[in-house]
Amino acid sequence: MKVGILGGGQLGQMLARAARQLGLEPLVVDPKPDAVAGEIARHVVADYEDEAAVAEMAGCDVVTYEFENVPSASVERLAEKVTVHPAPIALAMSCDRRVEKGLFRELGIPTADFRDVGSREELARAVEAIGLPAILKTCRFGYDGKGQAVLRSTEDVAVAWDRLGGQPLILEAFVPFDREVSLIAVRARDGSMRTWAATENWHVDGILHVSRAPAADVSPALFEQAREWMESIMARLDYVGVLVVEFFQVGEAFVANEMACRVHNSGHWTIEGSSTSQFENHMRAVAGLPLGPTDSRGFSAMINLVGEIPDLDALEGMPGVHVHVYGKSPAPGRKLGHVTLVEPDRDRLEKKLERVLERIGDRGVA
């Protein structure tokens, strides 16, 4: 079976590797000649809207994508010729924050209060209605802290508009959350669903730094509520593949922040820390294969390697430490790899996490 992957970054690379392990044939389309997924799969260097590339993808048995910024129009055209999972409607909803929050509210999933913003006047009215602090966000093309500005005072409003104005925006009320927790689930073609352990995420400069799973102090009732919300999203979208929803935890409640209709950085720990990784189960789902179990193999942590690769020789000889380097060129803010730790209990995990961060350089962990 030939599986097309739109996007050739590290997520595409890990999807292609999982496809190979399942006996599938991956084909990647990405406009960058040095896209790292090309090390694993045949790589067509072309724009996502290129007619020849679309025709090549149409020759696959199924097509998926690794990130939200693939043009929706190209995916919709592809879907007329070949099966695409997740379906184009999921991509369209997840890549627009306003539409995404509308979906959450339709399904009864709590979100921060928000207002549409299309002009300076609308921004002023939104600030008056919501109050400060608040966060101004672009509706599209925002990730890893990009495309947003925190408004703490009236002086911030004009500065944020000058930087982000002229495109569709939303103003969100600030949520005084205790932490961010993501839930990662997968749904097969037959509607069966599996969920991995809840994952606690810690960010530095808007970029995920460390994830821990299972997240501590998530009650069974809260986890089940979040799992039911995930199930409702997937049913509403007739979803196939991995879906991730990031939640703000406020006391004993979750507030939905955003969703990703793809494999996700906060799920990298599943490669070593789960019976079946998010990448393998995504490929199993889109290819119509039975889903694998999602049990945790203990307690896991994932550390992102951002900007530059540290001295990894310092980790040699440390058991339970797994290093992944993607092969991307260094650049500020660029995710170049990750390190995963797996231990049989939480206390040992925390002690090892501290030692690893000491050796490779800590960017700040709570």
C-alpha cells in the first residue's frame, strides 16, 4: 500500500519511518529540497498546489498530512481523487482558530471567551467586552508562540494591532491556568478509538520544552470527561487518524485551547513510552489496519532540542535515555530533535530528567 504524506518535516519523517515498519510505502511531497522526511521516503520536491505533485499523490492508496498549513484547497482537490485522512473538513477547522473554537462550543467543550477582530474598532470593542489581560491571535498560521500577542495594558493594544492587524484575528480572554495538558487519541476507519495517557506540557518562549506522561494529578473523572470530548470531535468530523487537543487545566476542570489534526510534539514520548507510538497508530488508522494498544510502559518525559544540538555525548551510558536527531540545520527556534526518558516510577523519572537537563543544558523547567 502506498501512503502519501503532505509535509516532509520531522513529523513526516517519523510517520514515514512508522509506515516502513508496517510494510507500507511512503511518498512525501514538500517544497524544501532538504526536507528531512526525504531520508526515509521518496521525496517529490514541489509546492503543495503543483499539479504534477497532486497527480503523483492521487496515485497513492491514501494520503495524510503532517501539519495544518497545507493549503486546504489542495487537500480538497486531492480528496476528489484519493482517500484523504483526516478528512479535509478536519484540516479546515483546525487551521482556523475562530472556526475551531466554534466547533468546541457546538460540542459543549469549554473554551476561553473570545471575540472576532477585523479592525481597530472591533479590537477596542473586544477589549472592552473581555477585559485585560487578553491574547490577540491570528486565526491562521500561528504555532509555537507565533501569531499572537499578550495584551496586559491599554498601551499593548495599539502595538499588537500594528504587528498583527490586517488579517483575521480573535481576541481571547486570558485563562489563569495551572498547567497545560494535552490528550492524544486515535480513531480508526471503523470508528474504534484509543487514547494515550494525559500529557503535561511545559513551554519556554512559546515552544514546547518538556512533556511528562502520564500527567500527575489528573483524576479519572477529568480524564474521562476529556476523552468523551475527544470522542465527540472525532465523531462530528468522521475522523480517521491521530487527534490532539491541548487543554488548560484550571483546578479540577479543563478548558480547551486548540486542537491539532495530526501527530503532535507532545506525543513524541509514545515512541518509547507506549506499546504503540502515535506515529504507528496514525499510519495504522489511515491505512485501515487495526489499531495497536496505547498502554504506557511506565513514566516518560520528552525534552525538545531547539535551536542547536547540545553535546549528546554527555548522555552516553545513561539507561532509559533515547535520543532522536532529525537532521535539520540549526536555527533559532527550530526543533532539531528530542530526548525521551522512560522509567518505572515517577520519582525515578524526575531524578533522571534533572540529571539529563543538567548535562545538555536546561532552558527552564517547572
